[in-house]
Amino acid sequence: MQYQSFLIKYAEIGTKGKNRYMFEDALMKQIRYALKDVEGSFEVTKESGRIYVKADGAYDYDDTIEALKRVFGIADICPMVQFDDKDYENLKKRVVEYMDQMYPDKNLTFKVVTRRGDKQYPVNSEQMNRDLGEAVLEAFPQMKVDVHNPSVLLRVEVRQKVNLFSVIIPGPGGMPVGTNGRAMLLLSGGIDSPVAGYMIAKRGVKIDAVYFHAPPYTSDRAKQKVVDLANLVARYAGPITLHVVNFTDIQLYIYDKCPHEELTILMRRYMMRIAQTIAKRTGSIGLITGESIGQVASQTLQSLAATNEVCTMPVFRPVIGFDKQEIVDVSEKIGTYETSILPYEDCCTIFVAKHPVTKPNINVIHSSERHLSEKIDALVETALVTVEEILCQG
Ligand code: ATP
Ligand code: MG
């Protein structure tokens, strides 16, 4: 069966009242963006609460479905046959043809469900269900009607045009990117932060990313891995500007001046401060991390509180209550897992103490930071002016 059109159903954005058109337009924009690299040319249109994608001539069906499955805001993708001719006898023929081509094995149960959006249409939906069902049964006596649990549910919609479809492919859900502001993802080379970015982008948030790089302690390969991860997340979230911060001097300086068991917490406080400054400059109003309670010493409730203390922006931690395996499951689903587990060193692991504090005392942390004097401000300033920006477009 060669489909030329797809009906795109959306769920949550349908509830947005007066802003609904904004959500629809954002969804259409994201659909066009997702399809730009797919072979073929496509027209994306909307018609009262519906979005249609129509292929103009030859196109790659599998790639189209793959691309649409990554567009947040799509609840269902329904490949369909669409036509203008509303003549009732011709409609019956088309329905029979559809069933014939779609289901070579006629040993099945089915049900026809008609919706008549065009109220002028002379036959009501009940009658259409019966007539169309009868036409199918007449053509294929092996088929049976089952109104309760049919194996094929054929939907017939009479609107401006007529739509026939029986296949529903689930989309990713969520809301179209760009409808919910902008936030800055702290992206490391691990498993958790790409998942965190994906989850927040899924709620319609446009994301940028920041990576703290510590050459020569962390290699170019480690940096490339983060770029690769940003590109993988960008396949869902749209283009991501990755800000690469050279963190080496700050890390060395803290290492030199502070108790080593506090190093991770102090470093993380500086990461948050820097991420926040870049976020403000680039229009983000929140930070995103892949932290999960208790996963490591720096993620106990006390450590999280000590890190969070330096933030004036909200910090979104979408995997905070997830077990590691639950995070892994999402990363496998979205295709970041294989890259995340590549064994390149992470800037936090180079300097980690054997026994990091797990219950940092905030007064002690403040006192350690006082030992860092003005020099740290100069180092932060240098890190900020030497940020490298990499555009990751998936
Ligand atoms: P991940 O799997 O995301 O690397 P993790 O389990 O390794 O997380 P940590 O290393 O403690 O945990 O990092 C916690 C969070 O801090 C990360 O999820 C990420 O958001 C941020 N982060 C850690 N290291 C970096 C880094 N080098 N650059 C940017 N963000 C970082
Ligand atoms: Mg990490």
C-alpha cells in the first residue's frame, strides 16, 4: 500500500484554549524541520484540529515515520488514503480497494467507524458504517464483522476530503519544542544528562547545553562524545548550541586550595554558577541536570542542597526520582545509551577524592570557598570569555 498522506493527531496541545493555534503552528514547524532531511517533498497543513502531512510524489516511507516519531507533540501518526471524490458509490469502492490492498490475508475481523465532519453529507455515520461494512463483506466473504474486538478498525472520515485509515503509529507525545521557553542543559558524557535534556525538551522547552571540559585531563575524544550526544538529543529537541567551557584552571585551583573530599561539591557549585551566567546571556530561564537522589556522593540530598544553593534560576532535574535502570531504559529508547557508555574519562572522575563528603556542611563549604579569594573570579571570567560554541543539529 502506498500512502501519500498522514493524519497527525496531537493530544495535550488540544487543551490549550486560545493559545491552541500557537501550539499547532509550532508543531507544524517542528514537523517540517523533522522532514527536511527525508527523501521526498512534503506539505504540512492544518484543518480544524487536525494536522496533515502530504507527500508530493515519491518519498521514503520508513524515514518519514522515523522522523515523525521524534516530533514532540505528536500523539499518533496515521498513514491514510485521502481523496476528494465524495460520491457514495465511489466511496464504497475505495473502501473495498483499501481493505484489499492493506490486508492480503482476508481471514480477519473488522469494524468500520465513520465520522462525518461534513454535516451536509447526505448519509449519516450509522448508515455509512453499515453500508461500508456490507460492501466489504460482499467483496470478501472470509472477513467477519466484530464490533467489540475487531483485528482491523477501519476509520472513515468525511470532512473537506475523505480520509481512510486503519493503522495508528504512536508518536512520542509531549509538546512541540519552542512552546515552553528555553533552558540550559548541563550535558556530560554520561547516561543521565542526555535523558534529562530529552525529557525537558519533550515538554516543549527549547534547550541549549553546556559542557565542562578539562584538557588535558579530559581528551578530545571525551569532548567529541558530548558533541555526539548533543547531536543525538537534537534529533528530538531541534538544534542545540553546545557551550564548551574550559574548566581546567578552575578545577586545578580548587584542588590546590581546598580539602579534597569537598572538591566535587565545590566544583559542582562553580559549574552551576557558570552555567547560570551563560544561561542568562543566552535567554534561558532554567538549568537542567541529570541528577538522581543518592546515585553518587554528590547527589545525596545534602549534596544536592549544597550545589543548589548557588542557583538563583530554577534547576530542573527530571530524573531525580528515577532508578539507574529506569534512566538506562529511556536512554536506550532514545538512542543515546551506546554513545554514553563509551569509556572516555569525565572531568569529574579525574580529581575525585577517595572519600568524598556525602553530607556536606554548608558552613564548611562557605569557609572553603572563602579560601579561593578573588583569583577564582578571574578564572571564572576567563572561562566565560573563552567559551567555544558548537551548533549541534542532529
Ligand atoms: P551523567 O550520567 O549525566 O554524567 P552522572 O551520574 O555521571 O551523570 P555526575 O557526574 O555527578 O553524575 O553529574 C551530575 C550532573 O551534573 C550531570 O547529570 C550533568 O547534568 C552535570 N554534569 C556533570 N559533569 C558535567 C560536565 N563535565 N559538564 C556538564 N555537566 C556536567
Ligand atoms: Mg557524569
